[in-house]
Amino acid sequence: MPSCAHERVPVQSRGYPVRDQPNSPTELARIVAARQRWKIGHLVGDLFDSTGELVADSIEQFARACAGLGVFAGDEIAGYTGVHWSRVDPQFAGAVRRYLTGEVTAR
């Protein structure tokens, strides 16, 4: 178990979206972050990429960025049904940071 508030642990998720039914944006964001091998702050909840650089202040903020960047399949009203993995490339963490600072707009 992590010993301090600044320690980071791997993001936990079920590993895959549930087929043919809506998934929460937060659960899909956890799946994306876990597949990228990103880590989350043990107590604070901030999200870090594989190099240790901050991506988002929370998994919820990351989920909003994923939705805005068009990473989730489906829509907010009908429900998100999966992930467009082709949009999660090696530069994805940078795209999220740019989206959250307003440098990149929604797709």
C-alpha cells in the first residue's frame, strides 16, 4: 500500500468496455489510462503518463477531455459505448494536456 499522498499507483479498470450498453465516461477513461500504463495519485487522484508527467488533475477531468477529443464512441445523450483506439496514439497525453489548457478544441 502506498505510504504517502504523493505516491502513484497504476490506474485500475475492468480492462474493457461493456458491449452493447452505455459505459460511464469515467470507466472508459480508466480503461484508456490503464492501457496506457498511466498512474494515479494515491490520495489526490491526479493522473500521470508513463513518463511521470501530469496529464490531468483527476480521472473525471481526463474523461471530459477524452469526450471532447472524440475518443469515446457514442455520445453523451445516448451513452458512450466504447473507445476509438485509433485516436489514442503515442502523443495522446500531450493532446489531452493541450485540450485541458484550451490550446486544442473539441473534435
